[in-house]
Amino acid sequence: MEWRFGHPFESSRVGVHLKRELGMRKSTVLFIGIAVAFLAGSVAPQAATKLYWDQSQRKFVEYDSGKMLYRGRKAIKRQEVKYTGPYGPNTIVINTSERRLYYIYEKGKALKYGIGVGREGFEWSGTHFVTRKAEWPGWTPPPEMIARERAKGRILPAYMEGGIKNPLGARALYIGSTIYRIHGSNEPWTIGQAVSSGCIRLTNDDIVHLYDRVKVGAKVVVLR
């Protein structure tokens, strides 16, 4: 087969067009890359902001669970871990000295959460069961707490409706017939510390994560 070439300048013209086309493609790719980087940068700071239903306001509100709410403390991230202890699936094991909660969801596997526990004088231990679950629970301070706080000059309400400002946070798991709960918190910087009056607190993100997995009737083991 014989190849025929046209005008001697045709090949150079084609070369110029190809260079222009390649240049345009590079510019387009560069533009897309810059746009993606810009969008990623603008979205990243909002990654820790989530919408929650605030019962008191009857609307969704933003709750920032980001680093700024930990007041300089490093957030304790939940983990999936191996479990070799004596308890079986559907059991919550709370190690108050370690300040960690383990939810054993299947044999040999558990979810590990950072928690806040009872301060000195409010430690306790025992075995119970989850008797009730609640989303954005209301809070009724027990009489002894109301009296104790009044002596400090702080007046507690007889009842506080569930919502973003409620100290029980986004979810609560009620422990047996005790006055204690495993609940969320609007003070995430207290996770990992002994500050409560006996309840076990998690961040709102973590209590929602745990709440969705735990069923009423789950065993709760509190260790000191």
C-alpha cells in the first residue's frame, strides 16, 4: 500500500493543533484539581459538625463534636478490639478504673469507648441489665442531688426537657432499677475523667453509635 502525503506544511499544522489540544487538556485537569482541593478544604472543617434533633426546640440543630469542644484534650476515639474476657455477646463491660466501656457484640470482638465515670465518693460496681432506652431523654435530678447542689449555691430544675443543653445528651441507656444511666454528654472534654455523680457518660457521637447496637435486656457489668 502506498501512503500519500498532502501539502508539506500539513504535518506541521497538525502538530500545532495537537499541541494546542494537549495544552487545553492540561489546563482543564489543573483547573479540576484546584477545584477539588478547594472543595475538600472548605468541607474538612465542617466534618465534625452534625445535625441532631433538639426535642426542646423541636428542630434539628448543629452540634460540633470537633476538637475545639475538647478544650485542648485529645479526643478518645472508639475502636474495634479483640475480647478474651469471660463475658459473652450483647454485654456491656464498664471498667471504671480504665475509664473505658466495652460492648461485646460477638464472640471475641468488642467496641471500645472512652467514658467519664463517677468522681470520688460516687464509684460503684455490680451487674445489671439495660431496662430502657431513650432518645434525647429528659432529666429529673434525684432529690439528694438537688439538695447537694443547693448547698453549693446551684439551683437545679425539678425537670429538664431533652435537648442539646440537657446533661444526658443525645441518648440514654437505663441500668436496671438503679438511678444510673449510660448517656451522652454536652461536655465532651470530661470524657476520660471521674466527674459524674455515678452515671457513665460518652460523647454524643459515641452514645448514638452504642445506642444503635445495644438492645433492651443487654447485660451491664460495672467493674471498679
